[in-house]
Amino acid sequence: MRPVISKMDFSHSSLFGYIEDLQELTIIERPVRRSLKTPEEIERLTVDEELSDIERAVYLLSSGQDIQGTSVVANLPVLMRQNPAETLRRVLPKIREVLHVAGVEMQLTAAVSFLTVLQEESVSIHTYSHSFLHIILQNLEHRDAGVSNAWLETLLAVIEALPKEIVRHEILNPLVSKAQLSQTLQSRLVSCKIMGKVANKFEAHIIKREVLPLVKSLCQDVEYEVRTCMCRQLEHVARGIGAELTKTVVLPELVELARDEGSSVRLAAFETLVNLLDMFDADDRSQTVLPLVKSFCEKSFKADESILVSLSFHLGKLCNGLYGIFTPEQHLRFLEFYKKLSTLGLQQENGHNDNQLHLQTLEQEKKYISVRKNCAYNFPAMIVFVDPKNFHLELYSIFFCLCHDPEVPVRYTMAISFFEVAKLLNSDVYTIHKELVTLLQDESLEVLDALVGHLPEILELMTNGGENNGSENKLLSIPDLIPALTTAEQRAATSLKWRTHEKLLQKYACLPHIISSDQIYYRFLHRMLTIILTNNVLPVQKAAARTLCVYLRYNRKQEQRHEVIQKLIEQLGQGKSYWNRLRFLDTCEFIMELFSKSFFCKYFFLPVLELTHDPVANVRMKLCCLLPKVKSTLKIPTDKHLLQQLELCIRKLLCQEKDKDVLSIVKRTVLELDRMEISVDAFQKRFYGNDLLDQEKERQEHLLLEMEQLEKEKQKNEGRSTNINDKMLEKKRRDSKTSSVLAKSINLSFSGSSSGTSAGKEEKKSKLVRSQSFSTQVLHPKYSNIDKCPNKSSATGYTSSVSGMGKSCMLSFCDDSFRAHSAGNGGNAAFPSSSPRNLFNSADQKNNGNKESQSRRMSM
């Protein structure tokens, strides 16, 4: 029983514990109620409403709280626009006083407001430098690093707008003392950044005399942060002093900084060298820059991995900048280095264990992912480096690895650069078709979204870029591409990222220029209609509606077009859901945009007017807003009856509409319709551009109908020729059997005969060949049977002298009689009546009739 009692005690104690917690919550809640402003505090925060903006600002800066002063400082650009003279005279001095003791929030707000005043040009630059520049310079060395950087950014922007003399006297001259070692670290860092900005402001000789000595001293500063900051500004200094001084002054400093003990200094020196490659001549590149770069590459894997990410990011620019001085061996070495970086961190996953690589920590993995991402970023530059002709041999394996990388950022970068790669490959673009399919089917929608941006251009290159290699590659690419496109759309549809889905549907409008009309009809068009009917996101539905209209515009079969139009009217225009009827009106807007006026009037004008009787007010409101566009599709006098229908519907709306919102829109629409002018069938000057565009649309629609008619006729002719060819092939087969059977029967009949000369054998051979060649002609079916040949030929009998003529006469008779029947039934009138087939006259046939049965037996 004790365990039971203990459990009961525990539950009671827990219950009392909950009650105590609730009591503590009520105790904590009381100070929150007391923290509300008291009447005295509210009175101190209250300002007289009769004060002007300037007076209120001065009052709040003088006796208000910090939050009120910050509000005044944030409102400074507005005061400068409204009353610049009074603001400069009364408000700005107060702000200057307050900033000495102001907090971080007011300091940051003041830096932004001062920059805004400069950008809006509320006062002249001389007035600005006289009133604002001293305040900016005073707050540059604020103890808070964030505040100091904010004021520095404002000062750097001001330097670009200030005249040279003001910059020289107010900024450059005091900079000499600020850059000394005796000054604070923050002061020297600010001096470095100002040096880089000032270097582009003055001539080279002024920079050489007044700036370069300070630059050298800061490059040799005892603090590595100062050396790093000054090293990054050397690029701006070099651009300001020119190539000659850069070679003699800046390059030696960079070489020394590249060997610095601080890794951040070496990294800054390397990046500055890469950015200044275009300013160095071939000798400097080969003798100074290239050895430094080689040492960086060697150390990046062995001792200094800190430079690895930066090296991979600048490698493309570096390889192309040094391309002219590379030997073949060096070219191959840098290419192998890029390949190694592209698979860095994947050796163990791929089964290759590198002894030099230690067990990867989380930080290392992040670093390696960044390296591979940078390699993907530089891939187009490396194609230029190896020449696009050598892509398949040198870089395709790396391209495959990067497109199949396990990390999303790497594949995302490859998807972004895919279009650039396709452009560079040009006629060899078909080689990366499989990777396009892979990225379209990627599990990450971020990758798909990055690829979709240039999808129309990529698909056009895929289908048209390989023209030099024939059309086979283009045709083979389509079967894999279409399933990938449909899969990508379905994955976007099932996700929550509707913007990616919308973007994808918009880009799919390019497909009529890529694949055939039938493929679009069976694989994409009905899918668009389904999205309009079932999707719940309005932008996605509109994108699908517009793409469907584009597909309908380029469809090449009238039967399919009529089917789609009928579905649009029945399932959208006459749908049960008012939402579908609203989407029908959206679709009609796209129809008016993409098709000719006559097309819209023929198929959609009356279904749109039927919605004036819609039971839902929202549908009628949207229809009323659409009526001006509907009226603009009419042409007089062709569409006079449609104009009457439109006017009748408007009258009914005016008379019968009960919803006040709809009625107000109807009245506005009526006024707009009255002001509209309807175009006529003939061209008018005021509508010339629109009429010309509409005429072109109508011409293209008629052209599609004509092309469809021509294709039907071509198919009929092909079908007819196919039937004829089938018959000819069948008769060839039968005739060949006839010739072989006939030859065998003749050989059997005369195998025992030893008479006949060599001339007779030659005559037999020639006539047999002639018989076989004629058998290729089209014969009537009733003469294609070999049994009928001897019966027909037996009408011409033999005399007693026939047996003495030998094999040649018998063969000549049989062959000629067969050809005579064939030619007669084939409609061939080329044989005259005096041909050798009439060698025997009718008298001979009567005299030799008694030997007919004997000759039949012989032939059989």
C-alpha cells in the first residue's frame, strides 16, 4: 500500500506546485501593468500641436526624450525639402550638439539621414560640405565600430560628390596625421579606406607625392588588420596612378604582402594580384605573378587551407588572365588543379581515400562545399580556358560530377550557369542534354527555379544549336526532354512554392517553338486546363491560362483547336463554380491579346456576353470591366450584329441590375463605351498600328489553316502512293513466282531435246530476261495467275514444223503470248499489231488445231 500512498502524495504535491506557479505568474504580471506610462510621463511626451515642424524639432531635440530626438533626426531629409534654410539655421546645430552624447541608434539614424540629404540634392554641394561634412568627420572615430563604419560609408559617398579642393583641404591633409602609428587602430583603418577612395579623385603626380608615402607606411603597419585593409585598397590606388607606377611601386608591395606571416594579409594580396592582372605586362605576369600563384596553389592543400576558398573563386579569372604565358605543361597542371578542387571532399564518398586528407570536420565540410560551389561558378570560364572543342574530352566528367553533386548549393550554381555553358558549346550543346534532364528532375526546387530563368533560351539551343551535326541529335533529345519537363511541372505543382510553379508555367510558353504541335497537345495543353480548373493560387492559374492560349495559338490542327475552345467555354465559361467563370474572363483577355479580332468574335464574343446574366455579382463586375476591350474587337460593318448584341446586354444590365456596386461599374463602363470609336474594315489613320498588327495575326491564323490543308492533302497522296506501292510489291512478288514457274516448266518440257544451236540458247536467255523485266509492271489480278497463261496462249496453235524449230521457237511463243496479255490488260498501247507475237496467222491456227491438245500436254 505504501507505493500507492506515495503516488497520491506526489500527485498532490505536483498539484500544489502548479498552483504556486500560477500565483507567481500573477505576481509577475503586476509590474507589467505598472510599466505603462503615467499621466506625468504622457504630459512630458505631449507637444503643442500649434508648433511648426521646425519649432517642434528644436523643442524635441532640446528637451525631449531620446526616442523623440531619433525621430527628428530620421525626419531631417523631409525638413530639408520643406524649409532648407531654417533647418540648416536652427535644427542642424541642435543635432550636432545632441550627437556628442547620443546613443548608437541615433548615430546610425543620423548617418543614414545625412547620406539621404546628399542623394536628394536638397542643398548645393558647397552648402552641404560647409554644414554636414564637419559633423561626419567628427563622428568617424566613434568608439562603436558599427557607428564608425556607418559614418565612413557616408563619408566615402560624399567624397565622390565633393570638389577636389574641398577633398584635399578637408580630408586629405588631415589624413596624414590620422595615418600615423601613434593613432588608434580604428583611425588607421579608416585612413586606409579613405586612401583608396581618394586615389581615384586626383591626378597621378598628386597621388605619388601625397598618397603613396602614406600607402607604403600603412602596408608595413605593425597590426595585420591595417596591412590587410591597405592591401585591399591597393587595387584602387593602382587604377589611380597608372600602369608604370603600379609596376614600380604597387607590385613590389604586393609581392612582399603575399609572403606576410598573416594568412588574411596573404589572402588579400592574392585577390588584389588577380584583380590587377590586366595592368601587368607579359614579363610581370610570367616572372612575378605566375610564381606567386603557383606557390599559392601548392600551399593551399599542404599548409594554408585558408586561401583555398578564395583561390577556387578566382581560379577562372586567373587561368584566363595568364592564358597567354602558360606552357602546355602549366596549362595541364592548372586544369588538373581545377579538377581536383571540383571533387574536393567527395573522395571518400566516391570510394577514393586520400591519405593527405584528414578526417573531415564540420568546418572542413562547409569549406569544401564552398570550394565546389566556386568551381561550379567558374565552369564557363574554364570552358573558355580549355576551348569549347575540347569540352567533351577535358571537362565533361567534371561537369557531370558538379551537376550530380550531393550538395544543393553546388547544383544550384550549376543550374544558374547552365545557360552560359550551353552558349559556349554552341553546336556541341547536345552533349549536355542528359545533365539538363537531371537538373530538371532535381529533388531541390531551388535548383529547378535557378534553371527555369533561362529555360526558353536553353531549350532553343538544345533543339537548334546542333545544326552542324545533323538533325538526328535534336530528334533524339526530345523523347527524354518532354518527360523531364512534365515531371518538373508536377513537382512544382505539389510543392508550396507557388512562385516557382508560376515561373515555370510562364517559361513553358516557349514550347511551341521547341517541340511539335501534337506533343504539346497530348502532353501539356490538357495539363494547363487542369491547372486552371483545380489549382487554388490565382497567379498560377493566370500563368497556366496564358500558356494555354499560346499553345492554342500555335496549334496546327483545326479539330484540336475546336476541342480546346469547346472545353474552355463549357468547363470555364459555363462552369458551376463562379471561380472558373472568372478565370474564363481572364482567359478571354489573353485570347484578345494573342489572337486576331475576328478569331475572338467568332468563338468567344457571345459566350462572354452570356455572363451578363451570371448570378454572382463578382462575375458581372469583372465582365463590365472587360467590356471596353470586348468592344474594341469589333469591326463595322462586318460585326454589326455583334455590336447590337453588346448594346442589348448593356441595356439589360442598366435596367435589371440590382447590385449597387455592379450598377456603378456599369454606368462608368457605359460612359467609356460611348467615348470609344469602333474600327472599320478598311484601315484608318488613328488605328493604323493596331489594325496592321491585327492583320498580321489574322494572316498567320489563315496560314495555319492552309498549312493544315496542305498536310492533309500530302497525307492523302502519301496514303494513295503507299497503297499503290503495296499493290506493286505484291504483284512483283507474284510475277517473280510466275517467271520462275514458267522457266521451270519449259526446262522440264524440253530437257530431253538435244536439238538447237548456240544461237537458239542465246535467244532463249534474252527473251527470258525480257519476260522477267516486264513482270515488274502493274498487272491486272486476273492475269497474275500462271495457270491462265498457257490457256490464253493456246489460242495460237502449232503446225508440224513447230517441233522442228527446237526450244527457241517454243520459248519465243510462250514468252510473247504472255507479254501480249500483260500489255493488253495493263493499258499499254506501245506495241503495234505487227509485232512478232502475230507471227502465226489464223489459217495456221485452223490447220494445226488438231495438235493443240498435244502441245498442252508437252508444256505441262
